[in-house]
Amino acid sequence: MAGLFLAYNKALTGDAGQTPINKYLNETFYPGVNRLGFGADVGNDAANRGMSWVGLDALPGHGPIDVFMNTNQNLHLVSFDTLGWMCGSLLLVFLLGLGRRSKAQAVDATARSADRLMWGLLLGTIAGLNLYWFSGGADFGARYWYLVILPCTVLSIRGAQAVGRRMQDATLPPGALLRAWAIVALASAAGTLTHLPWRGLDKYWRYRGTSGSVRQLAAEHKFGRSLVIINGLQWPEYASASYLNPAELSPDYDGPIYALPRDAGSLERLLVAFPDRPLHILQPAAETPATFQIAP
């Protein structure tokens, strides 16, 4: 995977060690704005040189307070999203980490070695990604921490086993381990019925004002080989159409080309670039948010 990643960087930027996003941000703002590490010249509004993502990074630069805030936010998102449990997806991980070993675990060297491996992967991912100034955000979750999905899942299973064994050590009635797994099954069933439908069907429905309205209009009116002008803003109006464009905006493309003119000059250049295409103009429908209509 590392080899593929380096080859990808080399193909797109000419340097195996430079990612495309870093090359873009270095050239758009200044070199090093998106680097790993700490300092006032990293990340949001760094040294007041133009980069301002205050909605995603509350403080300029990157320092200890940012690490605390990002860790707090990502822990919340991991606990909420990983397993979809209303009691928190990290409950069993915390119980495993805080509890004492049962009698059975105390003599199980293989289990202890496996646990250390998972704890190392979990804490190593968190420590390594805290070198980055950006946390991810509630929109797509703790996406820079996605490597913790594996250790969190394994340690949750180990936590359920540990809880059951502690119950057995406490001389509770037979079936203590089964009761622990019943709690896991109940939490998973509740998450399947509540969290999963919301996450899959509702959370990103008309996300930030975007919709599938443009795609529906194109199918209904058979735009075909045409030039479709979006009358609106880059976000959310043009964002609802731009993903329908081909990878290469070739004049020979047989489908519609969607464009957002920034001024009269850019509209003229579009008409020159695509001279033989019928023209459609789409504008937001005032009465229905996140939908479009064909302008007269």
C-alpha cells in the first residue's frame, strides 16, 4: 500500500514524497501550510496568509490546545459512529483498559500480546495523526483516525470477554459470559435499527444544500450534447452539477457539459469553446430548496 501511495504521488506531482493536496495548497497559499508538525505557520489562517478554514479549525496554527481539541472531537465521533451504539461504541474498550485482568487472562500470555498489539496500533494512530493540524470534522467523521476501526473492534470483543470473565470470577450465576454477549447483541440491534438508517439514508440527504435535481432534469429533458449553464453559486448550486461532468472537458464529449460562469467574459469563452452545443440555463427553484428548474 505504501508503494502504491508513493507511485500515485509521483504520477500526479512528480515527487513521490509530495501529495497532490499539499502541492495544490503550497502553490495556492505558501509552502508548508499543510505540513505535519507544530507552529504558527501551519493550517488555518496561518500567519494571516490567506488560508481560513475557521469552521474546521478553530485556532490559527497548530499547538497543544489544538491537539486537545482535535482529540476530544475525534474521540466523540469514534464513540458515536464506529459501532452505532447508543451507549457509546468505545464503552467496552474503556472497560477493558480500566479493568483488572481476570484469573483466566492473567495466565494467557497470547491474549496479552495480542492486546498490546491492538493498543499500540490504537494509540500510535492517535499520536501520529496529532501531528496534523486538521481533525476531520463532524461531516465525514474522524476520517484521519479510520485506522483505529480495526483495534477498536478487536478491543471491543476483548472487552466483552473480559466483562464476562470478571462476572464469572465474582461467582455470579452460570451464564455470565452469555449475558455479556447479550448486551453486545442488544446494543448492535439497536444501532442497526436507529443509527444505521440515519447514517446511510438521512445524514447526507441534500447535504449542505446539494441534491440530485440536476441529474433528474437531465434525464427528463434529455440534455444530450449540450452546454448547461448553472445560474447560482459554486456551493451548493454548481456542486449539485459539477460531479456529472466528464473527467476531461473535451468538446467531442457526447453528453452535457455543466459550467458556472463567473462573469460575462467567462460566459463568452464558454460559448467559444463549445460553439455547436444547444444551451440550457438552470437556476434554483425558489419554492423548493435544493432543486432546480430550467430558466426561460
